[in-house]
Amino acid sequence: MDYSNKDWLDKVSHTAQVGGIETSVLDNGLGRGSRIAWINTGAGLRFKVLLDRAMDIADAAYNQYNLSWISRLGVTPPQPLSDRGVDWLRTFGGGLLVTCGLTHVGGPEEDEFGRRGLHDQISNTPAEIIQVKQPDLISGDREMFITGIIKQGHPLGTNIEMKRTIRCTLGEPTLHIVDEIINVGNIDTPHMILYHFNFGWPLIDEATALLWEGAWTAREQGEANKIFKVGESFKRCQAPRNDHKGSGEEAAFIDIAADAQHMSHCAIYNEKLGLALRLSFDKRQLPWLTNWQHWGKGEYVTGLEPGTNPPVGQQKLRERKELIMLKPHEKRTYELTIHLSDTAAGIEEIINKN
């Protein structure tokens, strides 16, 4: 819809007729009591923000098509102490975005610096919402956003905060995420972050194209590596696989390519639906992309996951001297954009960026 034409203003009584942000609380199931925010761009893109889960994103749809993979758990309440072993999986509801970090991304590990569980604590931490801005139809201000503060750490140890803003523009099928990470403590703190975007059916289906460029390494080696091999068509989504039932999964670590403006792009194109999705980010901020593929029956999902590092954990990065250490009050900013199109011209533009 063209919202620049003001003729329609005489026909609208409330912003909710065309888009905006609505907050509420779930009252049933595992997620009972969890705060959420529905964001409607007024251009076909609508998604649910989990305010009690680091402002991650669960359900997401474009027009009639679902975009995200949602695990059988669905939304679960935050469990901040699920930071040992693989307890994180007990809270993994999937959804369009699950944030991993902020000090460790990867499997469980223990060394002289401490014990760390799978993917750390941030996704199990509620946000303090500090601002909600709705579009102003009369003035023509189409911007809407929600901002919150998420705190991770403890007294006598590391303290790190994330200020997250999710921003949209009325009439555009695009969402922007801006995260400001700051060490608010008085000692140096390790820092890793991974944006675990999870895409599901019907966007993800047999022959859906995964578009990314860059040098890559298979996470699994030897017989465990069944997909990410030279000559294999791992950039096309597969049919459900028996060897991916249960814990079966594979991933590739990608040193993703960037354009002259340092922007990296990856995309998903479902030709059958006539739908394309592009994920863009600054390679100087997020130099790595992980492509996770889990084609289990009833657990059919692929992830495109930008990160500061491959998800190999603090210990390995220390050994390589690649672990980011934030000094007190040091800040890092990460910006990501998802854009969708179902028009021939828009799809061609997305494909040509990859």
C-alpha cells in the first residue's frame, strides 16, 4: 500500500487498521505469563517479539506464508539458570531469531576460566522495555520501534548489557535490528554473539535455494559430514532425512563475502511460492555466517546465523587468540536487516545481491 497518499486517512480511525505495535501477555501453554509484542508492518510482514526472551522473535509471516521454524516447545518462559551442559535446548522454542551469547557461543565446555553451557544465557533473559514508538499517521511519520535493555552477569563477575531496538517502517516489508553491547562492569569480559535465525516450512521446502557466497568449512568431518561436501547441492533444501532424526544435524562455517560497502548478504528463494527473503549485515561487525541444516522428520529447519565468530566456544577462540575482550564501558554495535519480496523485480534484486 502507498501510505504517502493521504486520501486514505479519512477512512481510518485507528493505527491498528494499518499496522503498529501491540503488547500483550500469553495466557496458555508453556509460555503462560510471557510478555510479547506483535509488530505489523502493514506490508504483509507480521511477527511476534518475545520481550521475556531477550526480545527474540518467534512467529513471523509474510502475507499468508510462515517464515520461521518453531520447535515443538514453542514459546517457553525464560530460564536464566539453564546455562549448564545442553540445558539450553530445554528452552529452545525456535522462532525466527534466537540470540546466542553474549560471552560464549558453542557447545558446553569447562576450563580454568569457568564452566559454560550451550550458547550462554542471553536468550533466557527478560528485557526491560524502555521505549515503544508507534507510527503517526496524521504527521506522516511511518517509523515504529520497540527498545529494551537486557542484562547478563552477576556481582563480583562480568556484567554485560544489550540494548536492542527492533525497527520497522509502515508500508515496508522490512525489519531492522540494532543491538548495542556494552561492558557495564569493571573488568574485561569475553564477548561472542550469534544471531540464530531459524527458517521453516513453507518458506523452506524441497528445492528452496539458499544463497550465500564465501569460503566455507564443514563443521562435521569424516563420515559425519554427509551434506557439506564439494560437489554436493547443499545450497538447495532437501527432503526430510532419516539420518537427521533426533540429534542429526550438520553445519558449515562461512567466511561470508561482502560488497564494496562492507555489507554481507544471504538469502532464501522459494521459486514455487514466488517469495524471497534477504538477510543483510555489516561484515566488519559480523564477519562469519553459519548455515545450520537439520532435515529431521517433523523438525525441518535451516539456519542462517551471522556471528562475531563461528560457534566454537570461548576455549578454542582463546587458543587461536581470536576471542573478543571488551574493556569496561567498551561498546559494540550490530545491525541486521531482513527484507522480503514477492514481486519479480524485488526477487531479482534480492537474488542479484547474492
